[in-house]
Amino acid sequence: MKVENSQGISSRGAALLVQVASKFKSIIWIEKDEKRANAKSIMGLMSLMVNYGDDITIITEGEDEKEALDAVVKLINSDFSEEVAKEITQEK
């Protein structure tokens, strides 16, 4: 998917992504340019240096992988909205 947030995955966006990803038992990977980071690791996410317009792949593996994928996509599509992150984390 394409990251449409003007700041890409900034430190704030990465923190929200970790918050959302941590609510799931599944392993969640974010991949960019053949580099892969655990979505539950803020340092890993920041090391990907995802900018506006970059294409990323989200890989989920585990018992709640469908829900995890849906939640991560929803957060990214919301431009890393704090309200959306709060809504997702309260659902689980």
C-alpha cells in the first residue's frame, strides 16, 4: 500500500502503529524496499525511513492476522489519526 501521510511514518505515526500492533497476538511486519521491521518495534519502524508516497507491504502471521491487518491498514489510511488508534485499541 502507498503511504499518503505527508510525513510518512514519523515518530508519532510509528508510536501509534506500535500501540495498535501491540494489541494483537499476531506477528506484524512492515516491509519497504526489501527491508522488514516488526510493527511492534518503534526503532525498527523508524529504521525503514518510510516517506510520503512510499510503497510498503504489511505482512501478518498468527491467530488474529486478519484483524491485525485490517487495523494497521485502517490506521495508515487515517493518516495516523490518534482518534482511530484509540478506537482500535479500545476494540481489543
